[in-house]
Amino acid sequence: MEPGSSLKTRGRVNGLSIHIIVGIVIMFGFGFIPAAPPLTPVGMRVIGIFIGLIYLWSFVQLDWPSLLGLAAVSFLIGQIYPDYANPGIFKVTELSFGHWIIIFILTSLLLTNTLNEIGFTKRIALWFMTRKLAKKSPWAFTTLFLIAVLFIGMFLDLMPILLFAMAIAYEMFDKLGCKKGDSYPVMLMIAIAFTANIAFGMTPISHTVVVIGMSIFSEITKHSINLIEYMAIGIPVGIVAFALMILFMRFVVKPDMSAFKNIDIDKLCGERPGPMDLREKLTAGIFGLVVLFWLVPGLLSIFAPAAGITAFLNSWTIVIPPILGVVVMCIVKVDNKPLLDFEDGFKKSIHWGVIFLVAGAMLIGTVLTEKTTGVTDFLVSVLSPYLHMGLSTFAVVTIIILLTVLIVNFANHLPLTILMLSVCLPLVAAIGIDDKVLAIVVILAAQFGFCVPSSLASIAVIYGDPWVKPKKVFLYGLAMMVVSMLVMTVVGYPLATLIA
């Protein structure tokens, strides 16, 4: 053991213990603060649980704090829902693990992991990287590689696409003869993480936090955002943000590209995959049908809102297609082996810490805005006067966007998404701003985290990558934070007002 290693370990353990104590004290001690009307005593307790969960999620773990939060809320159910006669834990289970979003996330992860395992994802990436345009210059190649990450990231969860792209980049660095500390690898690894983050916000497909945001909007307002509406705003915003990122890397960062001299792009990309076999075709086809059934109801709602087929497909919601996709993949066999081995798929693709976090987030996001807590009425009474000071609608929404982007660059995007929607939706409804427009821009803005590891998991990974300098991540992240604010204000909000 190295000298001082035990002291470092003890320091980390002590630091973790302090965070645990602080989080638990907040969860169970905040409720003893007298409630200021219209807040109620149970509202203070719920706020304490909410703040404590955010603290524990940010500094400790995802799983057991969520379970502790579920147990804590169960003792308050009789006060939150006075007409509910059964034990509180039953209601808590219904609002957390019984929420539709859990089965949606489980089935989506099973599908996307299966698609990734058969090599279809790599096939798409190499298709972009081997275009004729990629051979024109190192920057053309780099841009097409990042476009591949952006495109695939629109359909895969954040971490799979990040790790997949990083693995390809490692191979490229070896073939280019790059050394740790060289400016090109530093730039590219950071750009991969930033691109994955941008893609994560562009669509709700396999993107947990975006779907949670849409679900919270539905819980609060009792109406919904369909995938077409969100993507019609998210995709253009993401493309503009991505383009500005490329320009920043190209003309401001200006990494040394001399390693590309005398390099054959085809060899750099590695061996190309052969023709698609039957298993890959069937898996990709089934996943494509799932995506199609996610998108068609939104299109029909625009062009044939009164048609019977529109009502029928809308009744499927976004949950039935991935369920049927998983069932079909488990039934269909090639060479006597199912496209999806259900048990094996669960072991490889389901991150249970995230599932527990989602369950806790859905519960606390629901009870926080119940009338009996007084939280919504309190926030409206406190903040409404400041929003009626002659500010235009554009100014109010711009302030909310800037605040959201600023906070997400230093705090986790999931609690922030829940918090901003829970606070802002009741406020904007009270002053006449379209709640669907605001919800979409807030959900999208809350995914633009680039600066520090606490914002998104991808940034935490990049901070620890041996090819990357953390200081550069932070500096480039600040630039992207400004870019995000600009894009959301100039492109995102005006587009949302036209579409949503």
C-alpha cells in the first residue's frame, strides 16, 4: 500500500459519511421549520425530502436514497391524499415503481442495447466516417465522425453512445500515433461528450430525463407533449448548437491536426462490417418499427386529428410500442436463438441505480405539486409579483431559460428538470404564458450541461478520461454554456411558440 493511501481512503469515507448525514438531516429535519402560509406542514416535510434527495443523489448514490425517499413519503400519504384509506406505502409504490415510465425505460434500454450489440450502431457510424467528404481534410473527417455520434445519440441512451464513440476514438488515436496531452485527442474526446449531451436533449427516444420531464408536464397540466412536437423543436436546436460547437472547436480551439498527414482514412476507420445478416436486419427492422409507432401518432394528430386510427394509436401512448418490440424480439429466432435473450438483456442493459432514481423522482415530482402541500400556491404568491413588473413574455421565458442553462452546468440535470418544471409551470399558467411551450424549452435547456461532472454522467466520465484535461473540459464547457443560452433564446423559444 502506498504511503498515505489509507489516509486518502479514510478521507473519502469520512467525506461520504458527512454527505450522508447532511442529506438525511435535511430530509427529516426540514419539516420542523414552521410553514409560512400557503405552505402547509406536510408541504414543508415534502420539500425537505425533495431537497434531501437532490443532495444525496448529487453527492452520494442514486439507489438507496431513492428508497429512503419512498419510505419517508409513505408516512405522509394520509396528509397529502386525505381520501386515501390504504397504507401509504401502497400509494407510494403506485406513484413510483408503478409509474408507466419505469416499464418504458426498461423496454427501451433492452431494445437499444440489443441494437448496439449486433453491430448496427457501428455500421451507422462507419457509414458517416467513410463518405468521400471525410477524405477531403482532417476537419471533414472529424466533423462527420461527430455527426455520426449526434445522429446515433438521438436514438440511444447517453452512456452507450458515449462509451461506443470513445472506444472508436481510442483506436483512432493509436493509429494516428497520438500521445496523451496532444491537443487533437483532448479536443475530440471533449467534443464527443458535448455532442452526446446535445443529442440527448434532441429527442425523447431512449432518453430518460426528457421523458421524465414530459411525464411531469403531463402530471401537472393534465395534457401531454407528443414526440413530434418535441422533436420538431429539439432537433433544429440541437443541430444549431452542434454546428456552433464545431465552429468553436475549429476556429477557437484550433487543435494540431498534423497527425493526419499521410494517414489513409479507410485504414483509420478500421475494418468495415460486411453485409447485414438476417439477425441484424430483423433487429434493426423491429427497432425501426418501434420508432415509427412512436412518431406516427404525432403526425396523425397534425394531419388527421379526428380520424379513428389517430385515437387508436394515441391510446397506445409511447409505452406499448417498445413493449411489443421486446416481445417480438424475444419470440423471433435466428439459428434457434432469439433476437433478444430477455434474461441476458436485463443483466447487460438495465442500470438499476437509474431505475431507482427515476422511481424516486416520479414520486417526489408528483407529491410536491399536490394541492395539500401548498408548494405551488406558495411559489406563485412569492414569485408572481416579480413576473408582473412589466416584463414581456419573451423576457420572462428568457430569464427562465438562462437560469436553467446556468444551473445545469453545475448541478445534475434530472433534479433540475423536475425542479424547474414543478416551479415554473404553475407560475407561467398564472401569468398567461403557454405552459407547453415553456415545458419544452425547459426540458431541452436542462440537458445542456457541459462544465462540471455533477451536471451529466458523460461529463463525469470525460473528466476522468486519461486523454482529457479537466481544465479544458471546464473552459470549453463555459463556452458551450454561452452557446446554449444563445441558441435556446434565439432559436428554441421562438420555434416552440410556432410549433407547440
